[in-house]
Amino acid sequence: MTTLALLHTSPVHIPVFDALRDADYPGLGLRHVVHEDLLARARTHGVEAVADDVFAALAEAAAGADAVLCTCSTIGGVAESGAVAGVPVLRVDRPMAAAAVRAGPCVAVVATVASTLEPTAALVADEAARAGRPGDWLQPRTVLVERAWERFAAGDREGHLRLVADAVERVAGTADAVVLAQASMADAAARVSVDVPVLASPRTGLAAAARLCA
């Protein structure tokens, strides 16, 4: 059996990706590695301050795996830059960013953690460059959903998703696509009624990682 290792910064993502695997890739083995401290320290001290520990966590995850998927958008860029001999590493939000660029230049990045906004906006810009778009083509907008992360951390899932959905409804009218920057926000996509794509990372990220394992 092929094995995909997932590097998480919260254990709440484990059942989400297990359910997606069961629905879409029942023959794929998943191994979950959780390091909650990486996100906490990245939020306080910056992403570069935890880079060495991210690389160590990647090496731990890669042992015996065919590929590694980093599910945290804050540390995703650092994780993707980490070289693990013979094991490809993918950040979960890259396929989502590529889809956002295909939708048009006005991309709204919505996050509940401030430290996620810059890495996700940079990822969207990178995907625009990969698509051959000129440097001034992209018109990004970043939106921080105040108080939503505190509700998520307190276990108030409904309150968290309601705040995210409200923010998406407000910003969608001025965007070609809305990006839900964190995997924890994914279920908010089904709670809005807007005329533009509202993109989440778990399903498309898992699909891309599963292809790496094939």
C-alpha cells in the first residue's frame, strides 16, 4: 500500500482528511504527524523562526512515506522548500491557489489567522507567475476574519464557520474568486450563496498529493 504522510499543526484535521481519503482514495494509506507548536510559534515569532523545526518534522513525516502533504498554510511555504531525499513535499493550498488564478485576477484571500495571509497571498502570486501572467495582472485582496480563530480554538465550530461565511459574503462581490486560506475554514464554502468560486484546500490538496503517490 502506498502511504501519504500528512504534517498538521492541529489534530482537528485528521478526521477531515481521513474522510476525504475514504471517499476518494480508499486504497491510500495515511499517516498523520501533528506538531501544534509549529503554528503557535510561527504566529508569535514568524515563520522563518520555526523553519528548522519544520524541516525536522518533515523528515519525521517522510520516513516510510511516498509523499508528504503539509496541511498548514502558515508553514506551507517553508515546508515546500524543504528537501526530503526522494520524497516529494506538497503544501495543501497550492492546487487551490492555481484554481483561483484560473478564475481571474481579483482574488480575495480570507483567513482567520493573520500569519496565514501573507504566505497565501504570496502563493497566489506565485501561481499567477507560473501561469505566465504579467506582474501587474493579479489584484489580490486579503481579509482577516476577526474573532473567528478564537472561536475555532475554543471549540465553537459553528460560530467560527458563521463568521467566515459572513466575511465571504461581504467580499465576494468584488472578487473573481475567494480563497479560504486555512483547511479549517473549508466547510464555510457550503454555507454561502455567491456568484464566484469559493475555494478550499483539503480535497484538491489531497488529490494532488495522491497523484504524487501513484
